[in-house]
Amino acid sequence: MTKLDAKIPEGALADKWTKYRSSVSLVNPANKRSLEIIVVGSGLAGASAAASLAELGYKVKVFCFQDSPRRAHSIAAQGGINAAKNYQNDGDSVFRLFYDTIKGGDYRAREANVHRLAEVSGSIIDQCVAQGVPFAREYGGLLSNRSFGGTQVQRTFYAAGQTGQQLLLGAYSSLQRQVGMGNVKMYTRHEMLDVVTIDGKARGIIARDSVTGALERHFGHAVLLCTGGYGNVFYLSTNAMGSNVTAAWKAHKKGAFFANPCYTQIHPTCIPVSGDHQSKLTLMSESLRNDGRIWVPKKENDTRKANEIPEDERDYYLERRYPAFGNLVPRDIASRAAKERCDAGFGVGSSKMAVYLDYAAAIIRYGKGEANKNNMHNPSDEEIQAMGKAVVKEKYGNLFDMYKQITGEDPYEVPMRIYPAVHYTMGGLWVDYNLMTTVPGLYALGEANFSDHGANRLGASALMQGLADGYFVIPYTIGAYLAAEIRTPSMSTDSEDFVAAEKAVRDRLETLMNIKGNKPVDYFHKRLGKIMWDECGMARSAEGLKASIKEIQALQKEFWSDVKIPGEIDNLNPELEKAGRVADFLELGELMCIDALDRDESCGGHFRTEFQTEDGEALRDDEKYAYVAAWEYEKQSSFKLHKEELKYENIKIAQRSYK
Amino acid sequence: MEGNLNLTLKIWRQKNASVAGKFETYQVSGISTDMSFLEMIDVLNNRLIEEGDDPVAFDHDCREGICGMCSMYINGRPHGPNRGVTTCQLHMRSFQDGETITVEPWRASAFPVIKDLVVNRSAFDRIIAAGGFVSINTGNAQDANSLPIPKEDADDAFAAAACIGCGACVAACKNASAMLFTSAKISQLALLPQGKVEAAKRAEAMVAQMDEEGFGACSNTGACEAECPKGISLENIARMNREYFSATFSSK
């Protein structure tokens, strides 16, 4: 049995990273030039890692399935990025960011990793500003901050509702600079379909050129998976259509343990489902909870329009239940609270599966503020409305526009209807302190790994983690491995292992093409999504999970006998690409249910109905479940559990309270 | 049947770059006004698959208007009839029952067709690689607040940086010019002190790459601005021209 060694450095928490950086092995510049690194994925983690490693002198190859590295789904992140800068003088510190993140994660994240994340958070903002990322600024010319859920300080940096876009374009510009200099070779419209291991170490990948269908073998002294999360296992999620688990799942089948797969984040503020045609869900940024107030009618089954319901007949249930944090409770709590109200019959809209996010009060507050600033003593209601709407537009304009385009309703005039949707996955490949998986030489960065967010991620922390891993962690930690690889020459991709890996990939693609069944890929994906959402979504039970595992196994069989893939294997074939991804989701979904069933407690995004407090909060069991569940792939439908015990030496573990 | 729109679609089909393409006509029915344009194409594609035909290939990913991957020239306009909207955010309530909708790929020699509605936009990546960056290595940065930047400059830089690189500007332009795309990046960085150091070199290098890729010249028609889903302003082209001419006058 493999013993999980997280390789956490000795010493006091606050000194670990500093000491580590000063003692980790280095690779001299001449040797870096002959070491090759493969980076799969070009989002925040991948682009920042690839650019930083190329700047150091390594030879880097980057792969992405989109037509340009700038399309990676990090681009869609809206609200912001956290950093412990304390620019607002409101009591922030590295320790507080660390503490909030551990607590927000419901005490299921690894202390040392999270502290390191908080330590490097400030440098990320510095780096991005230096690249020309246009963060929001105050009139004095300095950076602006806003609040996010689960914190009581303002530490979130932002660029309107397009923070992810601006950060990714910053990382992309650094990446393209290295491409232009010849230090990075970029492979767009390429999908990684397997990891190649030789003598137990990751030595390369097999990739498919989506345009020609050709399979390619690529060698690397190390392979970095920066391939994002697996929320699309639910079919409907806020992820991009192409977001998938395939790279991580192939790594898993080659020996990388998959940690905490059942920890998924259901985001409370998304645009509700409008019909069966729906292909994806759209997030309305958490930053909207800064100013918006969430409510439902106090009366059950109230059919009046929102604007016709008087103030005293509205239930601002988050403010009622959680007065200390109000509308800014963490996501898991806000989501469950919305579900609770809708299930109890207080939901709104035609489906009754929605709650209101209301900007009326914020518009008036901002309007009055503007009137004061402009020295207007008796502004009319119209003037207040107009000025207030202008302020809201500057802060959230793109989000309001998007809401209007999707729903056909104007959120400046009527409250938005929102409902929780799958957004992020805290689980992922198990990594040690160096971000290395259980396969030597194979790393996982960003959302693809499991390490920093425990059972629930706080808002504005995903961008922080992706960039921390890429800019400031991997450039150091990869030295610990590569320093011992300087004598390994570049390997020929004609070796037996490469040839065998390519053949296995080809066989699988041909098998898929030859099923020639009756149903399109989407049919299976939708059915899997429904099982996952109903039984492994916001509320889970042992009974439901057990039944789901059987259902998913049956669905796997049906998929492999009845899927219909049109087109050719050696041409652009989006259906073939989708089929490969859905086949992997079908296996992952099973593991997620197995993991959720194993964890007889509720924590963060994992809510087992059997384990809750009297007032419906998650009931953790720290005696039995304060561990990371790392699953080893044995064979089809068979996974072995390894446990990494979580030790809290710097934080007193307690029941989370946001009251 | 979720809705009541019945539509005729004339869609460009082309197997790959080396063979000629042509329009094919398809009927779709029962389309809901709440569907996005791409979800309507999904409905068509799933039917084509069930009937044993090759579905229509098109680029798309985030489906929330920010990744810039979707394209489609709809009824003679990039991203369709609405202003400030990408194809993925275009909803079927913008169309009438019984309408005929023509769908083509971006047409520009610098964007060769890969298949059906999918084109190759890697020329944009090469323009950025030529100079669309600040030359700063990771770890060199000073404290983010050590350099105050007037809010107006930051806001203008942000407005230029909002470009999603979709290529609608090129598709809309009768000359297939990439001036709006290129100028947006040049402007963003020229407006900020971080980008000023290399401003002259950047303008020269990016314009040279743009020309090399085979994009056309600008004749100030303004179709690019009108069709840009992110409202990138023509002012950026004026700013780029200033940067470019002052760079070439002073270049050594």
C-alpha cells in the first residue's frame, strides 16, 4: 500500500514556505535549457506556469483543446481575486486569509498549503498589475477592493465583472511573449488523451490533433496538468461546454490518486434553468451579493409579481438566519438556504425553483450617495434612480446585460431570479506540498488538484489559487524533482511505452466510432447529469447514493453499446471528442458517489441529509472524517481508499458559525 | 417541442479547407424563444446525428459571451442582428416564426475555414506574440499600489482590454482588417504606465505582424466598431495610428 506523504516541510507554519524556498534543490540555468516540461491546459494555472517556467529557461510545450490559449474557462471568472494586502486598513493579514480559507473550507483543507497560498497572494496582485491588468481603481489612483462571501474584510481585487478575463489575458500575454521568443511551443486544438509513464515516472503524453485526428506522442521530463475542474459531470453547470475531466481521469488510471471527488461547489446565484433545451447555466457573480439582497415572499405559493410584494411581506432569509454575515455567507450555506426555501414552497418564478436577488435598495442607496457627492440637496426620486443605476452599471453592468440577454427581463427594474448551480469542484488529483501527484513527475495545478479549498471554496479564491500555483509555487517546487533529472536525456517517443500508449488511445477511439448505436452523446450526458444532480448534488443520502452507483454502472454499459458517433476519426469531429469526455465522466460520477457514500458526515458542499444539526446546518464528524479521501484506481468500478489525516496545529477546529 | 418557432436555416457546409463548400438548407421546428442561437443549432445537430448525417461543426465554449470562441455570420452580420452580443448570447426571441436564417463562417483570407463554420484564428495569437505584452518576468514586480494610475486611464485601458478576440471586427470589415483587434491591445498598454516603456516597439511589431498575416487595411468605415460584441471603440485605431506613426518617425 502506498503511504501518502504530503511532504510538508518541518517548522512553524509561518516559516515553512520561506525555509523551503531557501533549501529546495535548484537546477542551474544551463541544465534548465535541456529539461522539457509539458503543460496541459492554458487557463490561469497553465498559462502562468508555462510562462514562468519558460522565463526560467525550461523548454515548455503547452496544449489546449480550444483554438487559442486565451479561451480557457478561467476567462469566465467574474467577481474577483483575493489577496491579503490590507490596503483597506480593515484588519486583514496573511493569517486572516489563511484562517478564513480553512474555516470556509469547513476544516477539510491542508494547513500548510493554504498558508502558503495566503503568503503569496499579495505577489499575485503585484505581478498582474505589472503586466498591465486593468484592475478597478479609486479616484486617487490606487486599487479598489470589494467584499466576498465568508469574510469580514475587503480583500477582493476586481476588474468590473470580468476579473478572470483580465487576469487570464495577463497570463496569456506573458505566455505569448514566451511563444514569440521560441521558449514555449504552443499546441492549440489538441486534446491530451493519455499520460505516458516509463519506469513509474511521467514522461510524456499522447495528444490528438482535433483538426486532423492525428495522434501525437510528446516527451517531457515532467508533465503538468492544469486542466480545471469536472463540474460538467452534472451536464448542466456554469463550466464551459468543453470543460472536462479527461486529462485528470487518464492520469488517475495511470496511478494518480483522486482526492475528495465528492466535494463540489454549488453556487447560489445562477440564472435558473428555463427548459430542456438548456446546454449550460450562467453564473451571476457572488460580488452581486455585496449590494443585492436575497429574498422570497413570506407567503407560500405567492403568485404576485416581485414589485407588488410589500417590504414587510418579504423574507430576507439570509439576513434573518445569519445576521453576522447576512447575504455574504459562504456559497454552500447560501445554496442550501435557497433550496430549503424553494423546497418549502416559497420559491418564485414560473418553475418556483428560484429566489430573488434584488437591487432596488442598492440603487436608492447609491443614488443618494451620488446626490450628496454632487451637492444636490433635494434630488427627485427619478434623479436618485438614474444616478443609482449608473453606479450599479459601472460596478456590475456586464452582469446585468448578460441577465437581460438570457432571460429577457431588465434587472434594473425587476429583481433577478436566481437558483444554485454546479460551479466548481474542490476535489481533484491528490498532490503533495510540491503539487506532485502520486505519479512521480506528474503535477496538478489549479482547480485540477484538491489541495486548498477543503470542502467548500470561498469566492475569489479560485483565481488566487490558480495563479499562486502557476506563478509562485511550481517554479520553485518543480526543482525538487527536476534537480535529480538533469542526467536524463530527452527520450525518443519511439520507445515501447510511447507506442503502446498511443495504440491504447487509438483502440479506444476506434471502439467508440464502431459502436454505431442509436443515441447521441448528449443523451447519455444528460442522463448522467440528472442522476448526479438529484442524488449527489446539494443533498445526498446513503440510500440515494447506493442506487445511483448501480444506475451509473448500467448507464456505462448502455453508453458503450448504444452511443452513436457520426463523422470520421481523422477529421474535426466534435462528437467524438465529446464521447471520450462523457465516457470518462461516467466513470468519475461513479467514484463521486462512492466517495460521498464513504463520508458519513456533512461538511461544506458535501451535505448528507442524515447528518445535520437541528437547524439544518452541516454536521461534521471530526473524530472519524478529518481526512482527505484519496482514491486509487484498481480496475473498472473498483477504487481503493487511502487516507491523509488532516492535522490542525494552528487553528482551533470548531463548528463553522456565520450567525 | 418546447416552443413554436419554425425556421429555415441556410448553413454553410464545407468538409475541410481544401474542398469547396456550399449552402445546405434545413428546417427546424418547435424552437423555444428562450433558447440561445447555439442551443437551436444543438437541436438541429442532434437531429442530424439521429438521421445519420454529419452535424454542423461550429466553435463555441463558454456560452456566456466571454471566451470569444463562437463566431457565425448570421444574416449578413457577425454574431447576428443584435448589438453588443456574441452568438452564444443571442437568443431566439430575436427571430420571427417562419424566418429564413443564413449562417456562414467568418470570411477572411487570414482566417481559413477548417470545417463548416469553424475557422482558424491563430493569426490573432501571433499578433499578440509579436508585442501584445509587457516584458516583465514573474517575480520582478513592485508593490501594486506603488504606482497610482488615474482612474480615467485605468477605465479606458479596461474598456480596450475587454476585447474577446473573436474576430467579428475582421469578419465585418470589407477589407478584412484586424485594426480594431490590434489597436485594442496597443491602446490598453499605451494607456498604462507599465506599458509605456515598450509602446513604440510594440506598435511597430504588432502592426508588422498584422500586415504579414494578410489582414487588409483600414478605410474608416466603422463596421468593426458597430459589430463588436464588446463595444471596442474606433478611438483605439486612432490611438494605434498615433503610436505607430510616432514610433516609425522616431525609430532608429
